[in-house]
Amino acid sequence: MAVLRGWDGSGEPTGWALARAGNPILLRILLMPELRLNPLMRRWIVTGKRYVMPDAAAEADVCPFCPGHEHLTPKSIFETRDLKGGWTTRVFHDRAPIFQIERPLDRRGEGMYDLMNTVGAHELLVETPEHGVSMGRLPVEQLATALEVCRGRILDLKRDHRFRYVSLYKVQREGTPARLAHSHSHILASPVLPQIVQIELRWSKEHYRNKERCLLCDIIHQEIEQERRVVAQNAQFIALCPFASRSPYELWILPLAHASSFEKDLSERARARSLAGFLRDAMARIENITRSYTVVVHTEPNLAARGWAKEYWQSLAEDYHWHIEINPEIEGERRVLGSEGFYFNPIPAEEATLVLRALEPGAEPPSSE
């Protein structure tokens, strides 16, 4: 049975009869997705069907993100270029997006259940024209440019009032096919809040209501005083292993000065460059341990989106604190106990901090061979 794969190499069996038939003309399958709300968990999930396209890059066995192979990807939405005219970063739509701008939102009910169309956007950012250069090895100026591009795309997508949140994340996997070992990130706009962000917003607001202080600012102050879980710090940012880390060597990067929005905080080049240098060093430490990790930016929702209660985000600028969460994946370490969402982490944050402090950012990472 044929398996169709996304840009990140993930496989999903689909179109059973067509795949068994092996007819390439029939591999374009009309499948339309929708968002459904689990009323018990208040969690939105994507289900249903979508367009799935053959992977031309896989057939050609080439990297679709390298210069000269632009025809293997959708047309660029945005590019930055060097003095010679070559692109340095590219942004384009995912070739088989689940979230699509063109669809109507169509919020509706089915008895007691709620559902809507998957209105949104799914864009890919290729952070460098160089193949095989990891995030921890990108030049600071190149990473700063990539961060500025991300900022610009988030601001642009938030102009669409149907989108309640814009996610920015990277998924890096050890053993990824060489043709896809090209550094890239995902920018995902959706009409609903991701559940984990919704939980953070709720408890940040509750902490502020009780104490009139930002929860993450309080955490930063305590971590600096105790010095037990701080991996690195400069004049603008701090990297720490969270007290209740979900995975070994989990690392958070936070601005020292309070700010609720990643995209607003990085309005100046100097600020983006400072974060780029700090982030690159943090990633270099992680890459000395593993080449498999996820990086996620948590920022404020789209305050201009339709449907918010007028007073709902009244204290958001004071109660929420944007941050970056890095979750390494260590082979053989069990992460979740059963299906109840209990995380098991055999390495306490304090021990992980000592290891990460000792790793020099400039050290050569382990070979992927």
C-alpha cells in the first residue's frame, strides 16, 4: 500500500483502494477536514479528509528546500535575498494544508456538539539556503533574519480576524531522510486556541487576579534568586529548566522584561539579533545531547479576532508572558504514563541544568551517522 508523506516525513495511509491500485492519476484525493470540539475536554481536534498530493520531491529523491528546487514547492509568499540576488529565507504554503484561508468558517452545531471548517493557514519557513545546517549552527544574522520573518508573518496573519491564534513551531527528528534534513519551521494560523496555550492563559490570568503580578515574571525572579535551574542568562533573556519539566532537558527561553507578545517584542533588529544569539547557544547545548526536539513559541492570541468577549483580554498585556519551549526527545525515555497525560521524566530539572550549563554552545554536536 502506498503511503503519502508530508514535508516532515510523517506518513499516513489514505485512499486505500486508490493506493492499492497504484494509479498516480488517482492520488489526488478530495478529502475535506473539519474542526470538532470535545465538550468534556474543551479540546478542538481536526478530523475528516483533505487533499493529499503525491510527493514530487520524494520521487525525485532531492531536497525540495534547496536553491534550484523551488519548482518542487508552492510559490513563495515572502522571501529575503542577499546582495547577489539569491534567497536567504523563503516562506510558502504547505503543499497539502489542513487549514485553508479560502474556506468559509461556517460555525455550526450538531445537536449538543460544535464544529466548524478548518479555516486558517499553514506556511513553511525555510530558514537558510544551506542544506543540513541545524538551528544551533545557523549564523546569528541568519537566525535573526528568520525570526524577523516569523514576526512579520504572524503580524500579517493576525490581520485576518477569523484567526484566533498563530502558532510558530519547529519539529526536528534524528534520522530524517537526507532530502528533508533542511532546517525549516511551521507557521500555523487557526480559528481556535491550542489547548495548552488556553491553559497557560487561564492560569496566568488567575495568578494576576490574585496577586496583580505576572506568573512567569514571578517564576523568573525566583529562579534567578535560587540559581538552581538557570542554564544561561544575558541582559535581555534567560534560559531555564522548568521546575516540573515534562521531558529530560526541557528548556524554556523567556524575556527578562515583561512582554505578552513575541511579535511585538521583536520590533527592532537589535532585539531580534539578541534573541537569535541567545537562542542559537541554547539550541547548540540541546544538540550536544540530541538531534531530536520540538521548539514552540507561545505568544498572545489575536486580540482583534472576532468573537472574543469585550472584557476577556482586559489584563492580558500584564498577565501573560511570551516564551519559547524546547522539548528534547531522548530515545528510550518514557514520557507519558498510560493515556492520562501524566509525564514521567527520570531527570530532574536541577540535574538537567547542571548538564546543560556544562555543555559549551560551540562544542561539536554528536554525529548523525
